[in-house]
Amino acid sequence: MWLNKFYNDRNKDLYPNPGNITFQYGTSGIRCKSDYLDHVVHRMSLLVALRSMCLKSARVGLMITASHNPQDDNGVKLIDPQGEMLESTWEEYATELSNALNNDNVCNILSKIVLKYNIDSGYKPKVYVGRDTRNSGERLLKAVILGLKIFKSDYEDFGVITTPMLHYFVRCYNTNGLYGQPNENSYFTKLTNSFKKMRKMCSDYKNYSPIIEFDGANGVGALKLKDAMKYLDDSLIINLHNNDVMNSRKLNLNCGADYVKSNQCPPTGLSIIPNTKYVSVDGDADRIIYFFIDETNTFYLLDGDRIATLVAGYLKELIMASGLNINIGLVQTAYSNGNSTNYISNELKVPVACVPTGVKYLHHTAKDYDIGVYFEANGHGTLVFKESVGILIREELLKQKNEEKLLVLNKLKWIMDMTNETVGDAYSDMLIVETVLCDRGWNLKDWCNTYKDLPNRLTKVTVKDRSIFSITNAERICIKPLGLQDKINLAVANYPMARSFVRPSGTEDVVRIYAEADTQANADRLATEVASIVYNIAGGVGELPLL
Ligand code: NG1
Ligand code: ZN
């Protein structure tokens, strides 16, 4: 078969599998200590090339990043032609290939794929590549490029770039520029211009302030924000913190969106002043959260749930004012705060769905709506618009004579144009949030006052083998190990307004425990109880987390 021709050109196993780790293409690609990843990324470049050939030379993407994980980790995510995550059947091949013991096994798996999809050697693979600021990125990139060359791929390396930018570029290429051009200038121009147009319409800021203290997690988000600022002019005043990308030891260290969300406290590396607007992004800039402290130094977090409710409520009003027949829905995961779900259903009256963790599930379900809003509580999310919605709005804009309605329609169009629909994007999300806050004349306190979060706690336990866990009902029920869920239910019954669930992480070797209850003390107690239940039933390793 034609595959052999390529393989014969190649030296023996350039990147052997040391065989000491089992990999899984999980919630968001493959991640682990960067030292173990050379053969993995190399094989992923072979797989992504086949993916492109299988899709008749559609452009696909490969991103080298471990997002919010520590700097000595790294990872790889593959991107499908519309800028979405890799299709799930191919995730299985990715897992198989990463674990293949030797070159012969790799060849067999690749041959199996070629035969299954009847992949024609005439299609040239087309691949975009990017990486975050991690030190190991450059070394891993070499392994990727060698793999791409084996299949004589047409590839472009975008160097250090945010994950969502690479997703955007892939989509731009495959839509022949309809979505934009696959370069940084087009990306910043498209998103920022619509933001600036809408900003010009805002005449009275009321409580709103355009000043942002930005925590860049010492990663690529900080680097790219510097570029973005050239496009923003003075429409936002951004003070950049945690932007030391030269010292990669600092990446995500006590800062960034994941740190702030998980620890429910401000990051280090910047002074925290009461009633000031802070934004934190993660190490590859696909997550964003807001926070502030008040005069009494109380910390308030505005996470993905808050962004989703803010944006969905606003869009719903615009849709109603436009008179157009467009439906809107919101997608969350089990980690979303119970009170955000109540607020969405009872106050906003927007339909809400709950799906398993992982953007691919949220994205998929969001596409069921004309306008789908999806966010994980950790700040990873975006909006998706059906193609028909874009067409409808544009047609209406041409017909409409009424000034007020025209403005409403333009607002919908501008929001659509400042959205990176392919995946969660900290920069795009920030522009959208700032737009809504400005149009409403709100500061973060006003935003926070829309509903009150239930106190909650997220913790984790390391167990001998997390593969013994089996979960169902959008991850809210644990079926295995047997008896675990009954014990969780008993613990939950002791606390008012309580909820708790456990699930094995898809990106770390841990089991995650989530608890919420009427008070912080109760949420913490419940999380500790459930952690010890998991520890005892599922073979806990090391220290039991105490809160
Ligand atoms: P895992 O490790 O599977 O829980 C975490 C996040 C996901 C997602 C991925 C990818 C939580 C509880 N889980 O997944 O939401 O963002 O990382 O980065 O935040
Ligand atoms: Zn990320």
C-alpha cells in the first residue's frame, strides 16, 4: 500500500516510545510531563496528516500546549477543518498511536486507518501548527515537523500563538476567507473592529469603566494581548500584569484563570485594589475569568457561568427587540453553579442543557440552537451562530428602515463578528463581556448582583487507578466503583441546598470532587467528606486533601 512508500523513505523509529506511560486523548488532547511527549507529538503529526488527506486535503491543525498545567508539562490538541476539536472516532486512533510500542505497530495502525477510510495518496495533507510559550515547545515542534515531512505535508508553522487563534486560522483557510484570513492581522482586525464599532454607539458609560487589570498567566495570552492593544487604540485601557514570558518557570504559577478559579482568590504578581476590574486568562488563552474585591476585601469571582448568563441574557433581549424568529440556548456542565442554572431557567427563561466536561460536548450541543452560548465554569466557552442566523440578520439589515431596530440588528451582527466561534477564546470573550457591560452601564458589582453563587469547592484525590470510575448522566452520577454514589448521596443529604459529584479527570491523573452547599464551610466540609469516601473506596494514594 502507498503508506509503505512514505515509510521506507524514513529512518528507523526516530521517536521510540519509552513505554513507561499510558496515554489517552482526553478532555482536551494528550497532556503529561513534556519529557515523555516526543514520540506522541511525532505520531500525532502523522495522524493529523492522514486526517487532512481523509478530508480531501482540508486544512487541519496541531497545537502544542498544556494550557493551564504547570510549565514542565506539555501536550497536543488536534483541530478539525471548521476549527472545532478532533472528531471522537479519531481520538481513539490518537490514543492507540501514542501507546503503540514500536514502529511496526504505528505502521499497522496508520494502515488500518488508510484502509478504513480508503484514503487516497493523491491528497496532499495540509496542516497548520502552533505552540504556546513552554520551553519544550520548540523541541516538540521538531518532532512534529519531521512527521509532517514524512507525508510530504503542506504545513505552516505559526510559532508561538494562542490556541484559539490557531483554531480560527484553520477555519479561515477552509472557508476560503469567508470567516477571515488565516493570519494575526485579520484575526485582530475582525474581532476588534466590530468591538470598536459597537463601542462608538455607547454614549453613556454609567457605572462602566474601560480600565482592565489583565493577568496574562505569564503565557502566550500576555504576549498576544500586547499585539491586540495596537488594534484596540483607546477603546479599552489595559494594564498588563504577569506577562513575563521569558521566564517560563512562571507560566501559570500562582496566577492565571485556573489558579484564580480553583483557589477562589486573586493571583500573585499584581496589587489588588478594591473595586477594580481584573481579568485572568490561562496559559494558552482559551479561558478567561473576571474578579474583583470590594471595600471589605471580599473576593468576588465572575467565572464562565457568569459570562454565559451575562451574554445569554443580553442576546435574548436583542433578539426580542429585533422581532426576529431566532432561538437561543445555553450549555453548561455539572461544574456550573446550581444558582446559575436556576437563574438561567427562572429569570432569563433561556433553555439550558447539561453535558459532560470537555468543550467538544458543549460545542456540539450548542449547535442545536440558532444561537448557542456555552461556557464551562472555568471560563472556557464561546457563542455559536447558525449560518442561517447570519444570513437573516444581514438580510434584515438591508430591509430595515427603523433606526432603533437597525441599531439592534447591528449590535447582533457586531457581537457575531467579535466572536471566535471555533472554540473558547479569552480575547474574543473579553471583547464580548466588555461590550455587554458597557451597553448595560455596569461595573463588576452590578454584574455580580444578578444572582448569588452557591458556595462551592472543587478538590481532587489521587487514586491507584482512575480507570475504575464509570460515570453517567452528564457525569453527575458515579456507577463504579459500586456503592460510591450511595455514600455520596448520604453525605449530601446532611447539608442544605447541597450537591456533589465525582469524576476522573481527562487531563490529570486525579479524580475531581465537586461540592456545593448553603455556606462555604458546608461546601468545604462536604467536599472533604466526599474526598475521603473516594479515597477509601477507590484506593487513594498519598495525602488525603484537607480543606
Ligand atoms: P478535566 O481534567 O477532564 O477535569 C479540565 C477542565 C475541563 C477542561 C479541560 C481542558 C474542570 C473541572 N475541568 O478537564 O473543563 O477545560 O481541563 O483544559 O475545570
Ligand atoms: Zn487552555
